[in-house]
Amino acid sequence: MAADTLSKGRIKINQVQVKPSKEVAIGDHIYYHKNTAVFTYKVVGLIDKRVGAPLVKEYIIDLTTMEEIEKFKNYQDAQKNYRNNGDGKPSKKDRRDLEGFFEIN
């Protein structure tokens, strides 16, 4: 999943698109493009082995601006209003109702 996100250009290190094999260094800035927002982190320490998510916070500083966080929250709210959580794929009846509403042939 992370390699796929990197290959799509959603993660950049120091404003440069990188390959999954790129190693980070202390002081690097990581930019993560998620939907309409860009989350920014600064690396302050390196980890020798894999650790749980709560421990990662000790090795990064979140530099994401409030403006970007608001953009992401607005996107999430718009998605919730678009379709209720758990509704899944529209049924055939839902599709027909939509086609009738939009007069699609």
C-alpha cells in the first residue's frame, strides 16, 4: 500500500517525488497528499526496526497547517453528505431512480 502511494506521487520528500527504496534522514520534510490536503511532517529521529503507530509520533513533528487540516475535514464532511456510511454500492433500483432524476437514457 505504501509503495503504491509513493508510485502515484502522493508522498514527496523535500518536495521531490521519490521511489519506495528512498531512505529518509533526520531533518527531511515529508509531504503526504491525501485527497485535497497536504500533510507535512519533519523527521527528528530514525527507527532501527518496525514499531507501533503510537511510537512513531516520537520521531516526527507534524507541521501541517490548520488550513490543510480544515481542507481535509471539509472533504470528509462532503463525502459523508454524499452517501451515508455503510450504504455501499447503489442497488439497481437506486440506479434507476438516479437515471430518472437526471433523465439519463
